[in-house]
Amino acid sequence: MRRFLLYVHTGRRAALRAMLTVLEELRRRGVRAVVVDEQVDEILSLPEDQAPPRLLTFLTNGGVDVLDAVSAADAVELGIVLGGDGTILRALEAVREADIPVHGVNLGHVGFLAESEVEDLSITVARLLDGDYEIEKRSTLDIAVLDEHDEQIGHHWALNEASLEKADRQKMINVAIEIDGRPVSSFGADGVLLSTPTGSTAYAFSAGGPVIWPEVDAMMLIPLAAHALFARPLVLGRSSEIAVEMTMDNREDAILTLDGRRGEDIVAGMRIEARLSEHSVRLVRLAPTPFADRLVEKFQLPVVGWRGRGPRTR
């Protein structure tokens, strides 16, 4: 039997109503739904008026397969995520090792990862079940954390960004930047942001970085409020490696945060190395919408006066 994973923003009533719609559509088509056990526990612990009664019946009467995250990812062919970009990032954490494609239904605000809208949910599910979609691969960051003796003590990944920021809001941190094994600059700053093209419309956008088209195989470094004359964003290719060192003169600690969720404390003498990972994530796309159109739609950019090019003549 075919199985689809459902991952939902459990704190939104609209997402829970959408979840019920998807479950009913999957049952009608003879497809088994799989839900992560932690999500089921979260939904069942909600106040009585938060979740639709029929949804609770699905979850408690054997209407879905309830599995841990690893087992759930291994058991399905595709994931449907109901929420905003944050929910999609959480879902991708759960399924990344299994490398299953994920489709996001937008129930958030300015979301670039989610494609479908909840109003078209029945059509969306039908197309996913029929295999009427394309796969879009997105680059991720591979992050290594080294101690003051250059021993690796942490290994992470990120789809959007990895941010190294001061732990104390009233202080700065001092960092040294290395590119491809060579020192480039050192400065005091609020932090340093390492981003993928996918993340260029997230934190990096707010930090003044460039918008990079998703298919560009690149990563970038953005100083955050740096006390330096040379504090411009740097864009690097796949063959490059970035290192950010917490210099030994730091009296303050920093925090490394991955995609705004996972974190690790960083102290003086420690080093963060970043490169583009060999492993991408796979997003399911129903329509080949140009990225320029997505920018205009999500940021409500003015295009008044645009004429466009007429038919070409030879």
C-alpha cells in the first residue's frame, strides 16, 4: 500500500482542518497516511475545541500509521507539510536522511518554500497522488564545529542559514574570517551569517544580503553589524570553504543557530567550517513558476510601467 507522510503546524486550527481534509482524500484514494508520533501527542494534548473531532478519531482509531520520525520517513514515498516555512524546515529535519521529497501547503505568511495554497488543497493532493509534479533540489550547508585544538566536536546541516551571534545583546564578538584556507578579515560584530540561496530570502534578506536564485550553486557570508570598513556580503561557489573563528581575545560567548531552530554554544578559540553539502533536499513543485514571479508575489513588488519585450522578428 502507498504511504504519504503528513506533517502539520499543530498550533494552528487552519492547519488541523487542512490535515483532516488531506486524511479524508488519502483514505478515499486508498493511500495510507503516516504521522510522526510526537505530532500525534501534540494534537491529542490540545484543548478540546482546537482540533476537529473527526481528526481526533482518525488519530486514535487506527486511521493513520503513527511512527517515530525515522521510521515514518523510511516508510513513505512523499511528505505533505501543512504550515509555513518553519513547519517545512522541521519536516525536512525529520525526513532528510531518508531523502524523500516534500511538498508544502502554505498556511503561514511570506513563505518561499511552500508552494500550494490551502484553498486548492483537494486538487493539490490529487496531483501529488497521480505523480503530476516535478522535483526541485535545494542546496544545503554542511557545518563542522571545531574546538580550540581543532578537534571536531559538532556536525550540522542547514537549508536556510547558520548564524553565529553574540550571546549577550549588550556585547560584541570578535571573529576572524577565512576563505579557502586564507585569512580575509577580522572584526568585531553582532555576528556572522552563512546562507544558501534558499536562505537568501530569509534571515539573509533582512541582514542586507543579495537575493540569489535557488538554482545557483553558491553560498554566502554576511557580517552582522560589523565594526569594519570591509563588511560586505561575500558570495562563494561550491569549491570554496568558509571558516569563522572566535578569536582568543573574546570575553563573551556566542551561539551557533541552524535554520533558527537548533543551537550550540561557541566560545573563544572555537572554529566553524562551512561548505556546500553533497546532500540536497527535494521539494515537490506542481508548477514551474519563475522565481522572479515568486519574488513579486511574496514581497508585493511594484511592476507598474513594465512593458515587456514584444514578439521577436528576424
